[in-house]
Amino acid sequence: MKKTVILLLMLFVTLSCDKKQVYRNFENEINAQRWSESDLKTHTFEISESDKSYNVFIEISHVFGSEMSDFPVSFEVTKPDGSVEKGEVVVDFKNSECLGDVCDVKFLVKEKLKLKKGKYTVKFSPKSKYGFVPNIIGVGLIVLQQVK
């Protein structure tokens, strides 16, 4: 319950800055708090207004003092026209907001991204020399439209 209240508060603060939430989904069912490389997170969302600017974030909840303070996340985006974009970003826990032992970080993947109208599918998973990232409680995706 406490975690839900914290996440809702963070969401309210995030969305209060001239941005319109298009999509948000957060999954907190990470097996044994280990986000495995094989645990591919898949999110599908619809863009209803073409050529607007969007920001895309990966949201992660983790245990304070995790052994890994940063790690790469590979992603793949399937666009409405069927084309696929692949990339990798490094998630860094230094900007986490913590309450007790639970910390949350919202990491910007793409900023001011012009998207066309249609359905998008985003898939992402961590990369680690261990095959997993320890102490991960939950992961999600947020897409915000920038409002002028």
C-alpha cells in the first residue's frame, strides 16, 4: 500500500509539468527481485495525434544500495509502418528517489520524439555480465506528449 501511494505521488509530480500522459504501465512482478535478460518487457500503445513531440521513459523500482548502480537496457521499437528501431541506453540509479529501502528512478530513453499516428510496440530487457540485474522490484514504460 505504501509503495502504491509513493508511485502515485511520483506520477502526479511527473505529470504536472505541461505534459500529457499517453501511456503508462508498471509491472511489479519481478521474479525473486532479479530482472533477467530473458525477461523481455513488452508494451504496446497507440498514438492518436501525428507529429507531436513525445518523451519516452523507463521507470524502475529497486532496493536501496543495489550492487549495480548502472546497467545497459536494450530496446526495440516496432513502428506503425512495421519498421523496427533498436538501441541501448544506460540506466543509472544516481537520480533515484528513495523512501526507506525502496527507490524509484524514471530514466529518459527518448526526448522530443516526433511520432506518427498508429500503434507502437516497445520491448526492452537489461544486459548484465551475470545474466540478470539484482534487487529490481518493478519496471515500466511511460510515454508523455509535450504540450506547448
